Amino acid sequence: MNSPKLNSPKHRGGVEIDSTFAEAFDMKATRLIITANDRTWAMAAATSMVGFATSVIACGIEMAIERVRTPDETPDGRLGVSVLAFAVSKTEMEKQIVSRAGQCVLTCPTTALYSGIEETKPKSDKRVAIGKSLRYFGDGHQISKVIDSRRFWRIPVMDGEFVCDHDVPRVDGIGGGNFILLGKDVDAVLGASRAAVDAMRKVEGVIMPFPGGVTRSGSKIGSKYAKLVASTNDAYCPSLRGSRLRESRSGDSMPPSPLQLDESVAMEIVFDGLTPANIRSAMRAGIDAACHFDHGGGLLRITAGNYGGKLGRHHFHLHEVV
Amino acid sequence: MNGWTLELRHDIAASELAACFDARAIKLSAFSKMTEREINAVELTADSKSIRMGELFTVSKSVDDSTLRLVGDLSRFHYVGCGHEVGQFVVEGNVGHYAGSRMSGGEFWIAGSTGNFLAAAHGTHRTGMSGGRIVVAGSVGHHAGHRMRRGEIIVNGSATDFLGSHMIAGTILIAERVGESVGFAMRRGSLLLGKRANLSENRFSAPVCFPTAFFLLLLKQWHFEDWQNRFPRISSDQMETSKIKSLLEILAEGRFSSSRGDFAVAGQGEIIWPDD
């Protein structure tokens, strides 16, 4: 990803905010609510379901826990956990959701699985199957129940019944929202990153699918190896600063590193949201929290990744957002 | 959709009414496109004669869209709400036989009791109710839910014999007692009963209990808190539904027994009642 500067930088809490933008893409999205007899089992199922779902590049889907839901917010009045899922195609979305629901939620004691997306009138025909596929596990003993035009399945399991929605609505979401924190040392940048992620987790409709919400291995599209669709974002690798400079002087086409001399660490926060407003809110909250974190002057700059505006139709300009 | 209120005229003595009215012509889907004059001219079959609606009812436009309200004791009116498919059908009083028969959608609220064959199949039809919801504040007669295929029947009172007979699917809740031959030849579907029924050991499994989140789901998704608010003109005494909620709360706590059957027809229906 490139980071073209458009205008002069802004400053916030002593941290430079680049005049650039994050480039994001349309994705297929849905929200699921997992309930259980207690928080332990709801969280166990949710954690399992969102495992290995950091990036569509190799996982096929991006998923993470959105937040804990109180009994008032769940269809069956038990405590629950909502998870968001983002995929590039409806086929991949369905494949991933069905297998994860079957292996991670159906298997987890006392759980039930419901849609977390509000139904439209008339009912959207963009659906992701859950019970529609999982019901066959009931081997003919499953029971279908329609409540207010919404079909549920009761599948007999060894602790009683697994209850789930027949299918859930699929909506248009946005993936690839991002910003990159640049600084002098790992502790300062990681501390600021954590503060940012904590603030962003409070925003509804947004997930940060990477471990702890942060990635140190941001990627660019393509590689010198034909089989790889993505490879390390060498522009932000501090260890390559020198070589990029040398290659550049020698007339190579590789541009010089966007990292400045005192910027030796870069961490990227990648996030997906259900709406552009969700992305903006999360971005604002994250950048604000990072800049106001007590980083001891270690956090120097915040920028964002993009492809020059050629790939994604959603451009979130840092200066507009903050 | 226009809404209408049809009030049974007070100046007609019960002795002057025919013994039996066929109320199939009273349909929200048809009336919503008619004028008051056209509705008054609709003819009902009464015994072997025809009678105009205007001679029986006072017709007035309702402030509630997509709602047809019938006011009065309609015990002699059969097939009320027959084939109802969308919107709300409200009866403030009793209704006769085959009420809600072959209903396929919408809601049917009865602030009274019903005759036999509520939501059942009639004539040569193979299936009865196939969608929607019927709520009865009073009690229901024989064969309620006969050949029911989908939908919900929720009764605050009791039911007599052959409840859910030949049922194919759907849910019936009877908050109080039921008569004999409950679930006779039922294939699928759920009967939620306020009291234990006499079930043949040859036709139904021994009672068991199991944990499920389903009744919690039902308790919340039926939105009881909205029920009374939706009918401000009906007094809470008339549209009494508290026993329904109480039963569901007991089931949601997992204090129930369940039998499956009817094995005589290889059925997998379920009959559920609260533990003593």
C-alpha cells in the first residue's frame, strides 16, 4: 500500500497526522448473536467461531467478537455475544459461516445461534444459511418453528436442543479500513495501538480482526513469487529503509521508504465495519485514543494505507475523520 | 388497506337471528377495497336464505388500517376469519365453528370463545391453517387445529376433545385443560398444554424433560408486552392472556414433560405440559 501525502500534516497531541486516506472495499457482511446459559459458554463458542479469521487473504473470512450482549438484546433473553463477519463473496461467506457454526457453535454446550441483523420489510433475499444447512445434523429429528415469519430450527443434541435461525440477512459492509501508527520504539507504538483498539471496540458495527486488533505484518498486493497474492508491506518495514534508499539512488523504480529516519516501528490497525459511518467513528476514536495515550513521545506519526485510490471505492481521509 | 368495524346491531333480538350464518364473505382482503355501501350490500347465507350485511351489522370505518373488527356475540356465525391471509382480524365476542379455518397469514384475535374446528381444514381441503396467529381469550371446542400445517393457535382457556388431530405442523398452546384424544394422528407440530393430558402409551412416548432455549425464545418473540397495547378498545378483562404467559414462563424455566407421537401414524409431534 502507498501513502501519498496530499496536503500539509495536522498534529494531534504532538503526533503528526498525515494528509492521506485509507482505502477500503465493499464486502459482504453479517452479524450473528450467540447465546448460552452463561457468559463462559457464549464466549467459548464465539472465540472458537472467530478463530483463524484475521484476513480474507488466507482465511476466507474476517470475523471477530463485536461485544457482549445483555439479555435484553438477545432473541432468547439469555446473555450473548455478537460477532461480525466479512467476506468478499456470498459463496465464501456462506461456506465459512456454515462450517464455523457447525463446528464451533453447534458443538458448544447450551449455545444457540441467531441473526443479529434487523430484518427489512419486505424481507431481504440476500441470506446466509445457518439452520438451513445445519438442520440435517438432526437426522430427521429436527423441528422447524416459524415465529413471526422467522424460521428457527430445533436440532436435538446431547444436552437438549440446539436452537438457531434458518438463515440470517446478508448486508453490504466495508472492509480494509486502516491506519498505521509510526514511532520510535515498540512499547510506545504498541501502547498507543492498544489504546486505539480499546477505544474502537466501543464503536458498534466495527471489528478489528487481527490478534489484539493490531497487525505488524501489513501487506501489499502481489509478490515476486507468482503463487503469492500478498507479501510484506516492505515500504513500512524499518529493516528495509536503507536498502530501499540505496535502490532508489541507483535508479531502481522502487520509491524511497515512507518511513522517516527516526521511525523504526510501524503497527497497522485494520478494521471492517457495517457502514461508512461506523468506519469513520472507529477511525476517529482510535486515532484520538492513540494520540492521547501517554507514549512518552514515542509515537511520532499516523498515516493510512491505500492503493492510490485505484482499488477501493471508499476513501477515508485522515484529516476529515479527525 | 382500509380498516372497518362491524358491530352486530343491538336492535336485533337473539330470537330473531337465524340459527346459522356462513360468514365466509366477511374478509378483510375484500372489504379493504370496498366502500361502506358495498360492504352493507354483501350477502351472507343465513340458514337457507341470504341476508345483507347491513341488516345485521352497523358498518363504520376504523381508524386502524388493515384491521377488521367484529363486535358482538357471533356464536351463530361460522367460518369467521376463514382464509384470512393478511392484517388483523379482531372479534370482540364469541365465534362459531370453523373460525380461522384455512387461515394462511396475519393475526386473528378473539376476545371470547370459539366453537369446534378452530383453524381446521373444511370441505374437501386436506390442510387447515397454514400460517399466521390466532389468539383466543376464552376456550375452544372440539378438533381445534385439525389438519393444521403451520402457524400458531394460542388459547388462554381450555380445549375439548381431539385437539390438534391429524396435525401436520405448527404450534398450539392451551393454557388450561384439554379433553380426550389430544394429538390424535398428529404427525408433527407442538402442543403446549397447561395441564397433563391423557395420552395412550401405545401412541405417545413416555414423558421426558430436556434443556432447550426454545421456550425462552418463544416467550420473548411473542412480545406479550405489546399484546394489550394493540387493542386499546378491548378491556383487559375481555382479552385476558395472562395464563398464556404464565404457562410459557414455566416451560422456559425447563419445568416440563414432553411426549412424542403419534406413533400410530409414525408421527414425531410433541406434547408438552408443565411438571406438577
